[in-house]
Amino acid sequence: MPGLTRSPTGTQAEATAWNMSPPRAARPVTRLWQHLSTTTYPERVYDPAEWADHPEPVRRWLDHAIAAGTPLWSVGQLRMTGTIRLGRWRPFTATQVLAPERGYIWSARARVAGLPVSGYDRFGDGVGEMRWRGCGIIPVLNSAGPDVALSAAGRLAAEIVFVPTAFMIGHWTADDRDRDVLVGHLPGPATRRAVRIRLDPGGRVTQVRVRRWGAPAGHPLDWYPFVVSASAETTVGGVTIPSVLRAAWCPDGSPAGDGEFYRATVTHAIFH
């Protein structure tokens, strides 16, 4: 995909520039941004033979998502564009730092009622927060607390597919009834809600499903199916990730399209 950057193998300066430069809207959480962006430049690399005893769908995903010899990066940083449903569909641009073992910050800009709205969703050290401002000063949304943290932990678990090189933080099994689904049990508050990743025959991620804490479409707070569908992928520096996405809440078993609220295309990625 045009515009995608490479993994920073041998290009530490590029990674450092991303690490130290959170978007303006995320400056209140600069310390967390830098903590999540901390890179160790690991010496360990992916060797398919080392994981040959894993169930077939797990091997299929890993061998497709991580080229042999690729460092097992722990951090990904993404830039994306798309539309988000805030009353109606509105365009946005966003930058995200994602460390599947530690947390994430997703910082975006959009326009609502003609006014620029910017801010961030974040999760780190067990704390979740959503903070959004109109024109940079007018509070639009400030939310935190245990419910926000639980919901954010579910999102973090689902986003392991964007940094597949961090797969070792979880325990992976095959689904007993579907040969195209692998199941991940990841650390943190979402551990009781396993992540289910659906693959095509070649190993491409087509869907990620997790039971996530929330209150979609006026429903009471509870665990609901949260589904991310992927229709394309891209490879950056030996790492292959979903790149065209749709996210939806699916309460009461409703089809994913009914609760769809987010559409995005990853335009840049870097791993370190």
C-alpha cells in the first residue's frame, strides 16, 4: 500500500522520531506514549521451526504474518484514515502506539458540527481513559474508571493482530469446531474473554472477535460480541497486518453491519 513505512531494522532514528513525537492531542499522556513506545530492538527472530508443534491454524497465522528471520518486535505504531459514526459517518485521521503487552494510545482528529474535534482513547497500567476536545479547548468527552478500563482492555486484546510479532505474550490454541479459527488467551483484565481470529486458507486475518465490556446502542453495561472485519492486508518489514477494517458491536447476536461504527485504512506502520 502506498505510503507505508518500513520496519526500523537498522533505522533506529526513524523509530525514535515516532517514539518521541505524540500527536498534539495526546500530549497530556506523553509519558505513557513514550513508555508504550519503548523499544528493545530484540535479538530474537521468528523461526517457523520453533513453533512447529503449535496447532495448524496458529502456525498458519504466524507463518503468514511474520516472515522467517523477522525480529519479534513488541511495539507497533500506526497511522490511519477512515470514518467513524458520531451521529453520522465523519472522516478522521489517527495515529496509534500499540504495545500489546502494555497498552495503547489512539489519537485522532475529526469534525463534528463543523468544529474540529481531537483527543485520544488510551489504556495503560490498568487505567483506561477517553478525552476529547472541540477546537482543542471545549470538553466533548471525558470518561475514565473501571468500566472504561475493562472495555479498553478488550480492545487491546483484539488488536494483537496489528503487532503479530508480540504473539508470545499469549497462549494460543485451535478452535475445537472450526479449523479456520485460532483462540488467544492474553494477559490482563480481558483474559476471561478469549480473542478469536478467523483466517482464510492462506493465513490472512479476515475477522477478530472478542467479548468486550461496553454499552452499545443503549444496551446496559455487559459483555457483548465485538467484531473487527478485515478485507485487505499489507506487509511492512516482514510483518503482515490487516489494513482495511470495519469494527462493530453485535449485541443480541445481531449482524456485524447493524452495529458498525468504525471504518479505517492503515496508511503507515512501523515496528520496533
